[in-house]
Amino acid sequence: MKNVRSISASTKLCAIIGNPVAHSLSPVIHNAAFSKLGLDFVYVAFPVEDVKNALAGMRAMKNFRGMSVTIPHKIEAMKHVDEIAEIDRSIGSINTVINEQGKLVGLGTDGPGALKAIVDSGVKIDGKNVLMLGSGGAARAIAFTLARNARLEELSILDIDAIMLQQLTTDLKADTDTLIKSDLLTGDSLVAMMKKADVIIHCTPIGMYPNKDASLIPCELFRPEQVVFDIVYTPLETKLISGARSRGLQAISGVDMFINQAVLQFERFTGVEAPVEVMRRVVMEHLRLEE
């Protein structure tokens, strides 16, 4: 029988919504942190297709304090909250919703979490050519964060979705001073962009559990001194990460970004400092068990 903490009418509810969410580690990381600090909170995972009504339900439930938003709802969720900070409105996606007594406040922690993962890894990103694969919600957050907080030589973006790609490109050019280039993702465009990329940031679901044997980049396209950052964190070592390491490249795991953004969410949910080392340890233990 599972060891379930006492839950009462005063317990605050937090949750993750997405589709799929079955393998999300958000419940594990947040519940471990709540338990460590003795907080009367509980965190669950909800598979959701109807974002509008999910957020309406959150608004209606007084104890529903916080929500994490994952694929594919990070852009759609913006339409159904009451307040969004200017930076997050420019980004055009959110991954966090806070219920402030019936007022839903949307914000993003993906971008700051990704930038911290890069900085903590020792990568000097100023002056570098960055190649981003994907233009969805997480990609938008990371692209805007880098364009506003680093002095990149160039940010190049590839995606198969022409409309989403063009929208991100247009928004970045309008709201940042960074040199932005983009193209449809094809075999030829990937080869061309990889030739000049210093840092590659993978922001698509390719390689995510259960399709863990897939990788968007063939190993032969890697060059010495490149850095590969895969935001996918399930499995712990994706095929893209293992391929990069096999060629001697520095690789940044998505688990670092995941922990960083979860810490920021936790602190917004609870108003207290997160037990970071507990959160990291629990995540790493579960990811290793799944391998």
C-alpha cells in the first residue's frame, strides 16, 4: 500500500496537464519537495485535451493553487488565463498557472530554466551560432530568453510546421535585436545549419518516451566542439544525447532544465524556497529506475 500523506479540505492542489502525461516526473518531484518541507500540498497528473474547461475547473476550485502545463497546451493555455507578464506574452507560451483567489496568472519557467542549465554547464553562449530544432511552446520560451539575455552571433530555427516557424521568426525579429534565421526542416536544411552551429538545442518530442530510439540528428552531422542540449528528459539519456557523447561532444540533458523550471514553479506555488537537492535526487532516482 502506498504511503499517502493526510489530505484534508485545507490541502492545496497542484497538477500537471498535458497529453500525454503518464510518464511526467512532475508529481514525483513536487510531492517530494512538499513532503520534505511539511507543506499541506499535493500534486497530481491529469491527461487533458480540453484546456479551456480544465482551466475553468481550476478557477472554480478554491484549493486548486498551481498548474504545470506541458505538451501540447503551452500556447493554447494563454487564451484562458486572466493575467500574463509582458515577457511571457511576447514569448507566446506559458507552462505555469497560479490561482490567485480565482484569478489565473500565467507565466513561463522553461526559458529561465534552460538558460540556467546552459550557464551551469559552463557553456559560454555569447558570440555563438545557436541552432534550435522546433518552434513550439518550449522552443519559443528558450529562443526569447536567449535572444534577450545573451549576445548570440545568430539564432537559427528549423521546424516542419511552416506556420508556427514563421510566427516565431517574425516575433523574434520584432521583439529582439538578435540575428534570426529560419527554414523548413528538411534533410538538406539540417545539413546546412549543422555545418555552422556551435550549440544545438533540440525542442521537439522526438526521442521522448516511448519513442526513445529516435533521434532527429544523424551522428555523422556532428562536428568537434559543438554542444548539444536536448530538452527531452525521459529517458535520462536520449539517443541524441548518447550520439553526441559518442562523438566526444559536450551534452546537456533536459533533466537539468526540468529541475530548474520545476524549482521556479514550486516557489511560485508555495511562496517558499525549494529544496533543490531533494528534487534533483528524486528525479535522478526515478529516471535511473526507468532505464
